Amino acid sequence: MGFVLQPEEAERLLAHNPRHADCLFPYLNGEDLNSHPQQQPSRWVINFFDWDLERARQYPDLLRSVEERVKPEREKLRDSIPTQARRKKFWWEYGSAATQLYQAIAPLQRVLVRSLTGDKHGMIFLPKGLVYDQTIIVFGFGDDYHFGLLQSSLHETWVWKYGPTLRTDKRYTVSACFETFPFPPAEYAAPHLAALLARPPFARAAQVGGAYHEHRRQVMLARGLGLTKTYNLFHNPACQDDDIRRLRELHAEMDNAILACYGWEDLNLQHDFYQNERGQVRFMPSAEARRESIVPLIELNQQIAARSRRQP
């Protein structure tokens, strides 16, 4: 991790030359995301993206640091393995350049992220300008509706059914949890996001999703807790504090608003405290409601896949 710097070193480099901000960024990992009340990165990283070496040389202090700390290790990589051979050749590049990711989120004012692993489901918006560790999943959404959709119990049920497990945690893999998850049918037909949000159910989902995200943010700030400890209270029946009770109410409202986007308003989720498949107590829809919601999601997934196969 020769690209990673402690805050003091990063601050010194920025003070020495403000141009270093072009390729010196706060570096967020999963622990920062889940444990800090404001999701503040604990370290910084040098990132030359997919620049050529000549461009990187315009920042000699940073390039010197990478050459001293990274290049010797990269020289040990094997030419017979394509990934290692590329990293050896482009030794000044931090891992994968992730060019497509940064292009996708460039127009957004904020980005939606989630940790790769955890036993709680927590999506959150972060400002742009960060470099994300491999333990962070980044979504190309910056709007409240998509936050509500992906934070909803409907999506969480899908994640728990199809996501792989790591010890006691669930891994959120893009292929298993996101790419297979069927969005409301109207979203596939909408020409753009503004047209979608002009429809009352989606406008309502965005409104409640935004209220949920903001209230949760205020709870974390007021209590000095990160996502994990906040959701520990959320799922604890003994915690009946007003702010946590309100968070549960907003979660139920958000879930019902998302159901309306699918046209499934008649499904009664029966939010309360129940044991999940592992015997853990969670505030969530009942087991019956979770079963009733997963069936139409599976059917919708199959319909979307069939249409995709028929397209030339």
C-alpha cells in the first residue's frame, strides 16, 4: 500500500504544493464508512489515474514517493501473469485506474456507496472527490429515489437471498446483488430520470428516501455513531428513543413507497421485530411478507432477462 499516506504527510505535501491536490485524495475504506459518524476517510492516497509517466512527472514529490515505496515491489511481479505484468509496467498507477467508474460518477454531485461486507444493510451518499478502497461498492446514482430503492427492505431481502456469505457477514457483490435485482418496470421505459421522477409514486419514493437519509445523518451526528452502531440501535427492540423510532417509521414509509413504484401496494409488509434466518433480531418485514415480495421480484427478473435475450 505504498500509495497510501497518513493525513499528516498528505497535509504537508498539500501545503508544500497545492497542485498536489490534482492527484492526492482522501482514501475511504469500509471501516471508515461504517464506523465514522461523517464517513470521513482516515488516510489519503496518491492516484495518477491512467496518466502516462510524463504527466505523472509533473508532480515530482508524489512520483518520488511512489517510486521509492511502490516500484521495488512492482518489479517483483511476474510477467507471465497479465494483471501483474501490467502493474509492473505501469508501476506509478494505483491498482486499477477505474476509468469507467470515475467517468460514470463525474456528472453527479454526490455518489451512493455501500461497504462490500457487513451484517447490516446501509447505503449512504458521499461527496465526490474521494478514492474508494476495494471494500467499497460505488453506485452511479446521486438521487434520493435510487437511494430509497437500494436501501429498501425489498432490495435487502434480495441481497440476503442471493449475496454470498463471509463468516457472519453478507457480501454485496455487484454481479449477484445488483445486476440481478429487477428495478420497477417503469424505470426501464423512462427516457431519463426526470421523466421517471415526474410520476407520483417515484416522486413520493424520492421524497421519503431523502427524508430517511437526512434523518439518519442527523442521528449519526447527534450520537457520534457510524452506520453500524446506528443500525445496532435500529434493530434493538429495547431502544425506543424518539430518534430511532422515527428512523424505523421512515424506513417503513420508504419500503411502502418503493412497493408503490412496482405497483404492489396491496402487499402488507408488517414491519416489526423478527428473527431472520440466522436467528438475529431485526426490524424488518415479516417472514411471510419477505416470501411474498421475493416471488414477484424473481418473476420480474425472469421477464427482464427474457426480453434481453430477445433483443438483437
